[in-house]
Amino acid sequence: MNAVIRVATVAALCLAGAASAAQKVDEESGLIIAPNWETVKANCTACHSAKLITGQRGSRETWEGIIRWMQKTQGLWQYEPQVENDILDYLAANYPPGDSFRRSPIPPQLMPPQ
């Protein structure tokens, strides 16, 4: 790896570490501690791990679509309007769209034979 790429990689890792260090995280769930996090923890982790939240990113519309899908197909109850608004505010603010949260696709040559 040449020196420029090495320096850029180290700088990116340092910036990512500084950004995540600035946010407090609930030790039990892994959720970012921010307004409405307790509402999300109480409602969402009643059915699934918080890792399903922290491993995703989306706009408010994306998160709302996920909630609607869970209500339609997974038996999720209807939220009171204010509770749903608080959940969507939290998710959109703390887990917004981005491309740094997922691993890179597996290269075709490393995939198992079909």
C-alpha cells in the first residue's frame, strides 16, 4: 500500500473513531443515547435485538416503511401517533442514510459455486 493511501486510511479511521466516541451509547442495547432513545428501546427491543436497528440506516420515510412492513407482516402493534413520531425522529436523526455501515459486497470469485 503506498504512503498516501496508508495516511488517508489512518485519517479516516481516526475521524470515524472520534465521531463515534462523541456519541454516548447504551451499554445494554448499543443504541445511541439521544432524545427518544428510551422509547425506541422499550418499543423496538420488545420483539427483536437492537442490532437490527443499529445495523440499518434510512431516511424517516425508510424507517416508516420498515414499521409499516412489520405491522403488516410481523404482527407489530399500531403505535400512538406521538410514540411513532418520537421513534421516527430518533431513528432518522441517529441512523440516517449512509454507506459506511455495511460491509462491502463479497467479490464474485469468493462466492461459493452454484
